[in-house]
Amino acid sequence: MVNFPDEHGFFGDHGGVFVSDELKPVMAEIREEFLKCKDDPAFVEEYKDYLHNYVGRPTPFYFARRLTERLGGAKIYLKREDLNHTGSHKINNAIGQVLLARRLGKKRVIAETGAGQHGVATATACAMFNMECIVYMGEEDIRRQELNVFRMKLLGANVVSVTQGTKTLKDAIDVALADLAANYKDTYYMIGSAVGPDPYPQMVKFFQSVIGEETIEQSKVAEGVLPDYVLACVGGGSNAVGMFAPFYNEKTALIGIEPAGKGLETGMHAATLCAGTPGVLHGFKSYLLQDENGEPLPAYSVSAGLDYPGVGPEHSFYKDSGRAQYVTVTDGEALDAFCLLCEEEGIIPALESSHAVAYAVKLAPALDKDKILVINLSGRGDKDVHQVLEILNKK
Ligand SMILES: *Cc1c(COP(=O)(O)O)cnc(C)c1O
């Protein structure tokens, strides 16, 4: 894998540490411990042991025969992150960071959550390690994600309603950063995607890279070669960077799929890389959806896990350098792909992951039959069936 970022936390023009003076030493402390842990075989072995025995890794690399036949082009494989404990890739990162928090001697873990998936993964990891867990969540999101709020409470977390601003994920991150500034002596902030000030983007990449590393090994066993294409949806960018980074020095084409929502022209989307401009949000520089004053614009997607107005700095760097390509699919295309995967493969995908499936539906038929295309199926769709039912009923 590549040695990004540089010593200041930059991936090309993006990343860095844009935080208040009181938070700078906090980030430095986390960075120092993370760099130690990632090169400590005992730490890595403990992390891998939990991934195996608790999360259920390695996840399968599944040949989607019926989907391949239906689309009539490239051979399609699914990397089954949906089969992880708690139902998505988010647990890979939560386990890694909770082990780091323990190394730092912190007893209290705080996290932000939008749709609730990272909150559930954090509450799960904290339950297992007997850590106090506080999850900040926008009042609006609490209302929309009742079931995940209850899950977090069952797991022993204290879910705190955030009533400022738009009452959504962006505001929950602001409140979590303020909590950290006030309580850093005993508190660890667990960020849920490859975003935030350094070292978070490189740390989340490190803990999610197991996805791409396994895919490389599994593709060699199944096909004798690496895939020609790998596809992943991009919200903050953690499942995508975990899949892409191990392929960085290979020839494999990397394609990230952003949510075009109701269409880029409507302004109701969350296509940060495809439609944003560089700026600073939540302590790091990257492409952003922002107005002329640098204020973040409200982001929208049918999939709650993708509607964030920023994106991980490593993706902004991949975009600038051309190493990865970023495209969009609409809500409607994602919903069609959701239904298609249910019917053809008996797999209910998360609405987030359905965006990657939707792009495969466009791309695969145009490719030769000997090409290999992998979709990172980042999560399962049980959490989304109620929402999909309501949408389909309205049609
Ligand atoms: C949270 C989530 C995402 C989006 O987050 P990334 O950091 O971009 O991976 C994608 N898929 C699922 C299933 C999620 O829960």
C-alpha cells in the first residue's frame, strides 16, 4: 500500500489538521499512538483476531452468476461486507478504533452518527469492551431512524439529541468535536468514515483496508488474476478507500459512485466529488458542497448513509490525480438496482451499496465477458426495507 498522507496529514492538496489550538495536541496524541499501533504486530494481531472471531471475517467473495448472465458482459463478483456482524463494513473501523482508545487509556467514547449505522457499530464495540458510549445524533435523524436509536440504547449507549443547525449529521459532528475539546483527557472521539482531521482519514483507511486486501487474495484464488474494475459507493468514503487503497499500485480501474439524488441539476444530491469545490469542513480540506460563503450546503440522497456534504481527502486526491474515477447514479437507479439484486441473487443490499450495483448495471454490459468486475457490497438492506416499501407504494 502507499505511504499517504505526508507528515502533515495531506494527500496532495487535501486533508491536513484544521482544528482549534486546543484540539491540535489531541490530534497529535491520537496520531502518535495510531502510528505506533499500526506497526505493532501485537496490536495488529489482536485487531485481526476480533475481525475473525467477532465480526466473522474474511467475508465471502461471491460470483454473482445470475446477475452476470442477466447483464451479459463482465463477470461480476460481490465482496460481501453485508455479512459482517452488525450488517456493514462500519464494524471493521469501530473495532480498530476502540482498541486504540483502550491503548490511550480512555474510558469514554463519543461518536457522531447520521443514519445510525456508525452509532450502532460504535455502541457494539463499546459494549464488548465495557466502555462508556455517547452517540451524538441530530434530532431530525433520531426521528427518521427510530429503530437504530433503539438498537444503540439496547447496546448500552447514551444517544444525545443534537438540536442546533439543520439537526443532522453535520451538526452532530460539530457537537462531538466540541465535546472532545472539553473532555479530551478521558474521552476518545470515534469518527465513522475516512473524514476529519489527520490522523482519522489514514486511520480509517488502515482499518478498512482489510476489504481490498482480502479481495486481492480472493480474486487470485478464484480467477488467478486481479479484477479489472472495482466499484464502491462513496459517502464519506470509508468502504471505498478500504477497497481501493490496496489496489493503488495495480492496474485495476477504481470507480467510486456518488449519489445524484433527484438529479445533479436539481441541487438535491450529495455528489461531493462530482459537483463540489475545494474547501474546509470538520477539520480537513477536501471537495465540499458549499455556498459562496463556504457554508456547507444541505446534502440529500435516498440513502441516509451517503448524504454528507464532504468527502474523505484521499478520494479528492485520487480524483485530482486521476487514479480513481467518480461517477453518479440517481435515487431511481439505485432503487432499481436494489430490486434487481433481490430478484437475481437473493441478496437485499443496503441502499448505499445499491448505488454501486446500479453503476455495474450500466458498465458491465459494455465490457467483454473475460473482464472481472467487483462490487463492494458495503452493507445489507434490512434497515432499508421499510423505506423502500413506502417508496414503492407511492409509485
Ligand atoms: C455508512 C455507510 C456507507 C457510507 O459510508 P462510507 O464511509 O462512504 O463507506 C456505505 N454503505 C453502508 C452500508 C453504510 O452503512
